Amino acid sequence: MKKLSLYKSLAFYICVAFAVAAAFAVFPYYKPNDRNSSEFSAYRVSDDIRVISKSPHSIQHPKERKVLGNFLFYRLIQMGGNTQMLEYDTIPSKIGGKFSYTNIYSVFEPEKNLLPDNGDSLASYVLLIAHYDSRYRQIVGKDTVFSYGAADDGYGVGTILELVNQAMKYRREWKQGIKVLFTDAEEHNLDGMRSAFAQNQEVFEDVNFVINVEARGVKGPALLFETSPGNEKIMQLYAHAKNPSGLSLTSAVYRYLPNDTDFSVVKDSIPGINLAVIDNLHYYHTDKDNFSNISLRSVQHYGDQLEPLLAEYLTNEEYSGSNALKGEKDIVFFALPLLGLFAFSKAGYFILNLCFYALFAFVLFLYVKYKMIPFREIFRAVVHLILFMVAAFVATTAAVWVAADMQELEYSFIELKYLHYDNLIALCSIFVFALLIILFTRFQEKKYKPYAWSLLLAVEIVAGLLSLVLLVAFGENFFIFIPFAFASAALFFSVAKNFKWLYLVSCSVVAFVSAHFLYLLYVALTVGALGGIMLLLVLYIALLVAQYLCIKRDIL
């Protein structure tokens, strides 16, 4: 009996460990292609980034910005683009003084439109956008620092140059054209993009798709974090991306963050997507955003997603016309490492949710009526779980606030940058509350043998209610719903057919989805949001612990 129990425990640990590893191990597979590759090459992009990030080139560095602008201007001409500089009047700077700024605009037509005596014009273009200015001065601690703009937005500029270079190889097959806009003064109220949209409508004429390439960190996967409204057709095109990464929930969350990008100016009028890496905000807008800290894997991931997507757009007549990518409906989507992209209509996703809510309600009825688990025990376990979740939120938020105060940083729930030992605080919080949950459940089991099932049903009740609230509020809830759905299915089959091995499948899914989502949430919101992240983590840990106990206990 002890040996059987050991095997069950070992199987659980192996499944969870492999699931967590899978959630994080996919990124190393974005291996950069070398300079001689016929495909998108992060190494070739890095050659441009080296030039772009040679020195700070913010609105406070007019000479350096002009040199870089000229470099990009001639690069686009050499690639075959009809290129021009769009200059704007000198304006006051919010950090003092005045400055002028210049956008760089280039058009690449299909080869057939370059033939003699062909006066036809294209119906449609994709507009590739990145900004080439770096962040102006910023105070970090007691130091004044300037960014070198290697990631923000050397990643975007370099990626677009390489994308165009690759697309030129099959120019004869183009049905649509490419427009490139490298904006200036993005870091200063999006001035370059706002001016272009107000004064240079030729840039946006016949554009029916926009791709903005940004960076809010220096590493990690390149995340599709925002789409324009009515994204159903956009996501059908994005489905051609290799190694997709993103989730529709971030479009809703992004509205609450203190950030805008060039995409913000056009997203309500032209269909499009916004991509960025978001890991390591410590380097964001500082002198550490330099060439020595770039991630070639991150750069490669931009290309892996955008190169096949761009090829599909340029060579398929389906994308001609002003309304080719305009949709009336938003869809729910999320991409999971190794598994790819999942997309649902709002109605379909809502029905899917209702099916599993009904399944769990039926399972709860069976356990209470036929398995003799008093509902008061389930309710007691619900109270325990909620208290743990609240305690995790309060304790970790307080710990982060104290750490920020000690380091003379202003606490922010959604963007606490430059806090030392932030990852250590997060790891310690995870360890402490995981240990407390394990010890508490062992203590409760000694008092009440079926506590494992009471806890599992309690976690499912809380998860189901939270999932329902998110569904009503945002129209999506996959990071709670998927664990809830698999645990509900495992509960059903364990009571109906005694298939307790399905708990291992459910535990693997819970570990996989939670590890991936919490990582994205942590790097997006930073350690300031650790309390909210820990609240969710307690729910996930409790779900894993409860199912583990159900695997070991064959008492029902």
C-alpha cells in the first residue's frame, strides 16, 4: 500500500514538473537564424540594432537622432523603397526647451507596378510602424540616465527592415504593397505619429492593415498584446504566424496601464496588431537598454510570427480592399506554448463555459447527495480558501510596499519599476504560501478524512464563481476556466467511472496554464501586482494539492 502511494506521489510530481517546464522551456526553441539563413535572421537584425543603439538618440540628442534618421532613410532607399523624410515644426518640450522631429516614410510597390507604362495603383497596403527615437532623460534612483534604444525600439526598427528585406525576395508575387513608417518623438507624447496622422494622410491612404512593433522590456517572448476592435478577420490572418504568443485579455488590461504606443493613434480607424516583448522592466527606458543586453531569441520570435503573416497578406488577393480585415466582432483567443493558438467566437466561448458550469453543478450534486460529503464541510473549505487568498494578497502587497518604501520608490500596483530583489520577494512568497497550504490541508485531513474532496469541491466553487465574474465583466477567463474545466471533468469521471488517473491530466493542465499565465502577468504588471498574482496562485496551488490528495486517497 505504501509502495502504491509512493508511485502515485511520484507520478504527480513528474506530471507537474514537466508541465511547468513545458510552460517555460518553449522560449529557448526560438533559436536565432544565422546571417546566412534564407529566412528571417535575428543576427542580421542585430547588425542594424548595433548601429541604432550606438548612442542615445532621444529628443535631447538632435545630432545623434539626425544621423540615425539618415541611416534609416538610405537603408530603405537601398532596399528599393520610395522614401522621404516628413519634417515637422519645432515644438516645446515638456522637459524644457524646443525640438524638431522627422518621420521616415517609405513605400514598396509590387514589381508589376514598377514596370514601364503601368499607371495602376494598388488598392491595399500594410503599414509597418516602429519608432526610432530613444527615451529622453529619466531619473533612476539618484542617477539621470538615457536609454540607448536597443530594444525600445531598435527591436521594432530592425525587425521591420529585415521583414521588408525578406519580402522583397518574392516581390513578383505581391498582390498588396508595403508602407513603412519610422516615427520620431514617440517617447514624447507620440508626437511623430500624431503629426503624421494629422498632416500626412497619404501615409495612411489605402492602408487596410497596421503592424506596430514595440518593446516594453528587453527579453522574453514577443507578445501580441493588442489588436484593433473587431479582430475576427485579423486573427484569421494571425493564425499563419509561427510560434504565436498572446491573449485577447491583454487588450482589455492594456487600457488600464499608463502606456500608449503609436498604434493607439490608429487602432480605432485601421485594423491592426501591436507586438512587444515585456520582460525585464528594470532595463526599460534606462542606460541598460543597450546592445550588450539585447535578446536574439526575442528578436527571432518577432520574425517567426510576422514573416509568415506578412507573406500571407502580401500574396493573397483576399486581403485587397479597404474592408478586407475589418470585422464586426471580437473573438476570444489565447496562445499556449507548444500547443499554438486557440480562438473562439464570444458566443461559442460563452456556451462552452456554460457547459462546464452545468457539469460541475451536476458533479457537486452527486458528491453531496451520494458520497455523503456534507455541504457544511464544503462551505468550511470555501471559507478556508478565501481566507488564504485574502491573506496572500494582503501579506505580499504589504511586503512589496515596505520593500519599495525602504528603497525610496513610489509604490504602484501596475508598474513598480526598479525594485531590487523583486524576484526574490516573489519566490519567497510562493514558497511560504505553498508550504502553509500543504501543512494546513494535512492538519485538516487528520480531523476529517474526506477533506481532500471537500477542498477540491470548494476550490472548484471559488474558481467557477471567479471564472463567471470574469466572463461577464471581460468576456474571457481562460486562465481560470481551463483549470476549472479540466478539474470538473476529472471529478465527474472519478465519481462515475473511478478514473482517478484523470486527476494527473488535470494537474498537468493546471500547472501548465497557471505557470504560463502568471509569468506573463508578473512581467506585465511587475512586482507591484504581486498580491493579486499570489491570490490567483493560492487558488492554483489549492487545486493542485486537493487533486493530489484525491489521487492518494481511495476512500470514496
